[in-house]
Amino acid sequence: MKEESLNSFDTLKIATQYWYGDPMVTTIIAVIFFLLLALFFILGFMLQKRLRERNIKRFFESFAKEKGLTSQEQKILWEYSRKMERDPILVLEFKAPFERVIDFYIKNDPSPNEKLVAQIRKKLGFEVQSPFVPLITTKDIEIFQNARMILPSNKTVSVALYDKDEHFMYWAVIDGDVELAPLDEVKIVFVRQDDGIYSFTLPVKEVIREGGKVIVKLPHTFELNRIQRREYPRIKFHNKPVKVIYLDEEGENVFEGKMIDLGAGGARVCVDDRPTKLLKIGAGEPLKIIFSLEDREYELESKVLEKDPTPKEICFRLLFEGIDEETKHDILEFVQREQLRIAQLKRESR
């Protein structure tokens, strides 16, 4: 037994000597070890990514099915969302990413189905644009929208949106004729009630003359310039506490939030964690907010003009309703005092 143990020890000793005696073998074994380790982590990462992708797709298909989308409609949104590296869930929920993905599909698919796109837009509720929500693309401009077209010669003519499809919009010239050629750039300016003043500049695709009408064909764009139409100045806050109250059939729902800005005509407020009940609120619906200014508490009724959900919070742009003149005057004076104070601080810091 003792002799057997001694032989084993001698064998280990010889092996150890051999190991340290050949640097090439040591290097090869070390390289193989690190390659196997790297391969293990790469395979693990790929498996995790694949499982996550499968879970996202399963949730996407379930959500899309609830919205009434067919398998073909789901396939279009899923494939082109992934090609653009957009979250396909957000594409189902919000109009802005949806329109970006659809625009990418229309421009890159060999045979895009515009009829199918119209069906998807209708099912997701993106067909009708609220008058209180800013436009995302020129596809959102309503038919018969009046506008002014500024020609390369700086001449201005009245136009109206006559028709539109997924690729182009068609502006009918109302007063007189225009001297335009393809690639000439024109500027369109129009006012959208309860929203703002919009403008964009685009190259002319074609000038169509038919039945006494002159129609200017322009490509769609996401590059819209918007000027907010606000009656009163506003002051911005960092994290001013505010209570947001939503009344439904179950009663009063109170949420703690923060006020982003305030004016005598309205405010912008945000609530963390995206409460489900607030996510369901649409433009035009009522919200009540409670906040304090200089030791005085205000409780104001308001109407939602715009909803802006992000992954971490949901924000609302509000228009005050039924606000009395005294309260309006107090808020306006507060805003003006704060603006003067900030201006003074800026001057002193120079």
C-alpha cells in the first residue's frame, strides 16, 4: 500500500515537472481554456438574447391579436420594427414610432400594401388625429386643410390639401396659377386650431393640371416646424409637487406627480410609473390638479391637450377650464415675478 502511494506521488511529481518544463504545452492549454470560457459566455449570451426575443415576440403577438391585427399585419410591424431597431410593443401603442416604421416599410418593401397599412392604422386608432395633439408627419394633415404656399419667387398663393396617400400629398392651388417645375422647393405654412402654426419646405414632385385645377404633388415628411400658440407666458419648474386627480366610474383617483411648467392658461404635469388608469386618458378628457404657489393652494379643472407617455412616466399638457379671473391674474403675476427673478440671476452671474 505504501509502495503504491509512493508510486502515485512520483508520477504526479514527474507530471508536474513535465508541465513546467514545456512552455509551449502550457501556452496551448491556457489558450484552449480561455477559448472554451469565451465560447461558453458567447453561447450563454446568445441563448439569453434568443429567449428574450422569443418572449418579446410572444407578448407582441398577444397584444397585436387584442388589437385585431391579422398575422400578415403583425408580420409587417414586427419585421420592420426589428429592421429599424425599434421596440415593436411601442409601435403598437404610440403613433410616432408606428408612423416611422410604416414609412420605412412603404419606402423599402418591394411591393408595399397601402390598403393593408390603412387597415392597421384604423385598428390601432391612429387614423384620426386629435386636434389637440401635435402633428408627427405630413400624413396627419387633414384633407381640405387651408394653407399658404410660398413659391421660389417669394410669391404666396392659397392652397388646400386635396388628397394624400402613403407616398405623397396633393395641394390644390385656390387662387390663380403657379409657375413650378419638378425639384423646385416650396414652403407650406398653415395654422392648426388649438395646436400651433406649422411649416415645412419640400421639393415639388409634379405639377398636375386637370379640369381647370392646378395640383402640386409633394412627398411626405416628418420634418415639421411647429410654433406653439400660447396666450400666456410660462415658467418652468424642476420638481414641483402636484396632485393629479382623475374621476371615473369607480370614483376619484389621486396620483402624486410633478409640475414641469405653468402659465395662466395651462400647465404640464408628469406622473411616475405610468399608472394604468392615466394611460387610458385621451385628448379632451378632464383632469383636476392641486398645487401650491407662495403658500396658497390652487385646485383647478383642466382638459388634456396632449398625452406624452415615456417608459418611466406619463406627462400631460393641460388647458385650464373655468378658471376665474382672480386666479388667472395671480398665476400670471407669479410667472412674471419668477421670470424677472431668473433674468436678474442671469445678469448677476455674468
